Amino acid sequence: MPSLVDADDGNDHQPFDPISNIVRLPSPLLSSCHPITLKFTDISYRVKLESRSKSNLRHMIRGSGSTAQVPTATIEERVILNGVTGMANPGEILAILGPSGSGKSTLLNALAGRIDGHSLTGSILANDRKLTKPVLKRTGFVTQDDVFYPHLTVRETLTFCALLRLPTSISREEKIVAAETVLSELGLEKCADTLIGNGFVCGVSGGERKRVSIAHEVLINPSLLILDEPTSSLDSTAAYRLVVTLSGLARKGKTIVMAVHQPSSRVYQVFDSVLLMSEGRGLYYGKGSEAMTYFEGVGFSPSFPMNPADFFLDLANGVYHVDSVTEKEKLNMKQTLISSYNDLLAPKVKATCLELDKTSTTPKDMVIMGGHYPEQHPPVTSISMWFSHFAILLQRSLKDRKHESFDSLRVVQVLAAAMLAGAIWWRSDYQDIQDRLGLFFFISIFWGVFPSFNAVFAFPQDRAIFLKERSSGMYTLSPYFMARVVGDLPMELILPMVFLTMIYWMATLKPDPVAFMLTLALVLGYVLVAQGLGLAIGAIMMDAKRAATIATITMLAFVLTGGFYVHHIPGCLAWIKYTSITYYCYRLLIYVQYGEGKGISSLLGCSNHWRHATASCKFIEDDVGGQISAMASVGILVLMLVGYRLLAYLALSRIKLRTRQ
């Protein structure tokens, strides 16, 4: 950027890049085809907060009629950003410094086009044009949190990202080559086949995870790369190596904007430009090498040699002490810094932006026309793109969730339940109606609760990744949802098949292949219905604890009204029975084994006048015969199978994304 103070514009302060020694592959994809000059002027952002003023406790207790105070709601307006101005140029790193709560992340979200509404004012221009979708598609945004699928390797993560995010004009092979190139450029070759991991799965280190986050965005070959505190939780050496890597990307013509909380002195020397913020206001903007000179000129200089970044943060926090300055004069010191900036720097910054508006030689159409990758193949239709995204997401889901679905504890749990139930109902007699009805209801309970509780955590656990990828435009909701649902089918149906096969023949249920296949189809369909119920609850709540609580209450109501424990339910609660998935599965299991009950009723002699004398006849009358037809039960379960998933889809579609518009 043009200097605001007379200084050398050279890059002599740039440190040696150790990462370049390990780069082996050419990287034409990482060279910026369309450089972006980002200018932001007088950026302000306000949010409205509702606060309730509570009445005096004594008045609340006494409640003296009209004299008692009534709690009122007041709306307060909080200023997050207040007239922030600056500029970022291609080939440079703009570092935004400031203490926590100074508005750094909010400013980055505004620059990335992720804040909408009238609360944001000011001007944000890319190559002297407003932010448009073509520009935002060339903007990479690295969030502060590194969110990935833990059971995928680094190479798999970047490969799936390339397949989903790169243009359809590029072939699959070229996308994989692009992922390998970025892998090499960012020094991730050594950990390429290591799992990403999380708090429960061993994986890559913190510095490597942050490099993967950057690679995730670099894959789209952005002209503008915005990073929110990429050095957080890293030691000084790892942070320095990471910033040096970003400096290498900047030298390829990219514009880098990053928020940094407390950089080391080595990291600070890499920055080309610095924006210092405090409480949403700017205290300094200019070259990093000129910042100390500026603050000395306005009367603030350290009493001993120290890291410039530490000195600036002290000033931004108002805790810097020189001579007679005391704790009571903190506010005055901040006001002095703000006034100095507004009087000395702000006019020069704005004048520089306006001057570049007139003298800029960058074609304005450069970021509007064309793209990062040449058109080498015919454009792909939306239907073909949908199926392509579906196939990629399905493959990724199968790779990541195979560790969870076939977890040894889950397998042992199902096998143990099957063995125990098979032993208890070992070779049960066809005429022991009461015992067999207990077995049918146990199957209904187990395969209603087990899959629903596993599915209820699916969307809440994926929430962070889902929001991140959807906000960056990797895919639409429908292919993600279908891949999630279809990907669960083979994994979630194998264990029920093993369970039923074991228990069916151990309990010597109806020895008929047709009856066995009908029972198996019924249980598998019931598992899908229960899973859909869990998905719907999880998608609506989007909170694991709340969703688990709702699922517990729902399944408890379904079990109690399932038709085994109570036959005569009070009229005000009878409707719950007809919403119970357990009820319909239980009725159909009985129907497959005993039909409408005429055969077993004749066999036991329940058609005679003493039919009420035996318990078996009572069970035939209350449980086996009548109530609801088999076709009606099947139809209702099919409606639930579709309805619960449709409800989950609608719930996900209502989630607000930080879209780029």
C-alpha cells in the first residue's frame, strides 16, 4: 500500500521462508489470477440488545397494587464497530490487532460479506466495486475454530473439499491434483495420511490443523483470504511458521487479511500493514514498520525495548503507564489516542483510498468477468451437479461414520441383547401367547429406542461443520440430507438383521421362510421409522442435551401407550397410542405370527362358552384380535417413514446461515 509516512516500500523485512524448501510441485493454481484491492471506509455496526429491568424485591413480595414496580423491557443499542477505515492490497498481509472484544471478528465477517442488514454501514469495495457474488466466490474465510470430520485423513479432507468446491469445468483428476498441490504448498505432506482427530481421536497437531483450515480455503484459489485469529492456541514457533506460509501465499498476488490477538515480535515483522483497534474504533492504520514512530510522535513510547505488538495491546487496553499517568487516567489516554488517530491518520487513510480510486489501473471488470480456472469442459447441468455432490457426500459420510456405526461397543450391545433375549425365550411354545407377546413388545422397544437415540445426535454433532460448509457454498441442503440419510442405511440395518436372525430361530418363532422375511422387513422398516424420528428431533432442537431429553420423553410415551402394558387408556390420552411407532410395530409383529387370531383361538378352544376362563384366551381377545388392521398399520408406518424425514429436512432448511450475498 502507499506509505502514509515516508518510508521504503521494499520487502526487506520479509523473513526467509522455510516452507519454500519443501515445495516440490508447481503451483499455478495458487497464483492469483485476479488480484483484489480491498478498501473499507467508515465501517460501523450496531446491534440491538433487549434488557429487562427487574423490580425491587421488596415491592415484588409485597405487591402494593399500583405502586408495585412492573418489570419493563428496554432495547439498548450497542456499538460494535465505529467508523473503521483501512485498505488491503495484493501481495501484502494486513494484520488487525486489538484486545478481546475490540471488534476484530465482526470486522472480518463484514469484509467477508457475512453480515447483512441495515445495522452495517460504510463502504466496502473490492477493486472499487461493491462486494458481489463473483467477488465473494473468490474470497476464502478461515474461521477461528478448526472444524473437520475427525475420522478422515488430511489428504481425504482436502480431496473431498476439492471435489465439492472447485468448478465443474475441472475434471475429477484435475481436482485431485489441485488438492495434492495445496497439500505440498502448505507443508502437509508428512501428515497427509494422518487422521484429523479431535478431543477423543488422536490426530494431527494444532499447527497442522490450522494449516488444513487454510488449505481448505486456498483450494478455491482465492484472490482475497481472510483469517480469524489463525495463530490462536499455537506456540510462537508454530505461529511464526504459519504466518510465513501466509506470507508466501501473499507473494503470489493474494490479498491476506487476518486478525491476530497477541503476535510475537518475529510474527509482527512479517506483517506489511497493521490496523490497531480498541472498542470498535481504529487507533492506528499504516505500515507495521512505521507504527512505533507514529505513537512516539503522539507522545507514547515504551520505557524499555519490547515487542511492538505487546506495546500496542497495552495502549489499546489503556493500561500503559508513563511517568505521572495513573490508573484513573486510562480513559483520557484512550481518548487521546482516538483523537490523534482521527486528526492525524484518518484523513490521510481516506485520502489515500480516494486517490487510489482515481489512479487505480486494475480493470474493474477483472473480478466480475472470468474465473480462477479455465473452461476446459462443457458446463454441467444442475441435475448432474446435484448427483455429483450427492455421490461425493455419500462417499465421505460412509468413510467417516464407519468407525461410529460399527463401533465394538455397539456391536457387543446388540449381540448381548440378542443372546440374552434368545436365552430367555428359548424355544418358546406357539401356544404361550403371553410369553410371545412379551417378546414382540421387547423387540418393538429395543429397536425403537436404540436407533432413535443414535440418530438424535446426528445433526447436532454435525452442526458446526454443516454451517461452515453451507456458508462457504460447498453444496446445497438436499444432497447433504439425502447423503446423510442414504449413508446410514447399510450401517444401521446390518445390526438389526443379525439381531432378528438370532432371536427368531432361538425363540423358535413361526418356522416359515415367508413369515421370517416379513418379520425381518417389518423390523428393518421400523428401524428406519425410529431413526427418522430421532433425526427429526435432533434437527428441530439442534442441541444434543435437549434433543436427548425430548427423545426420552417421546419414546416413554410411545412405549407406555404401545398396547402391551395398558389396554384401556383414558380418553384424553388415547390419541397418543395412534402416534406411537411402538404400537404399530407391535401390532404387525403379532399379525405376522398369529394373523387375526382365529387359528390360535380355535386351537386353544377359546370359541367355547368358557373362553374367558383362561389367561391365554384373554390375551387373544385383547391383544391378538381386532384393534387395527395390518394394512392400516403398514400405511401409517410408511407415512411416518417419509414424514419424519421431511420434518427433519424442513427444520434444517430453517437454520440461518451466514451467507455471502
